[in-house]
Amino acid sequence: MKQRDAPGDCLSMDILDIRLTSDLARFEIMYNDLTVNAQIRLCETFNTHPDEENWDVHPLAIVLRQMD
């Protein structure tokens, strides 16, 4: 298993250091933000259904950006 594929905390130490020292803008991408076509492709890719996931309360992705 490559390091980037290894399970663990999604935030690197660099991000944690930035978070402690400056403001981060946070943007969450939710399942319902996706187009219907993207929702279908996501479910097919992971062989799942939205009812089997917690996507209604947890974001699919979180984008952080350091703001100066």
C-alpha cells in the first residue's frame, strides 16, 4: 500500500499547523450538491445507494484554503 493510500487522518500535519496559525476557509461538498448524473456515477463507482450511506449529514469532500 502506498503512503497516499494508507488510512489515517485526512488532514496532514502541514494543514494542522496552518489551521492553528491562520484562518482557513472551508467549503463542503454534499451529495445533493452533485448533479443527478454525478450522483449516479458516484453510486455506481462505489457500488452503493444513498440510503446506505450517511451522505445526507456528512460531506463527500471538504476543501480547505488558507486565507491571507
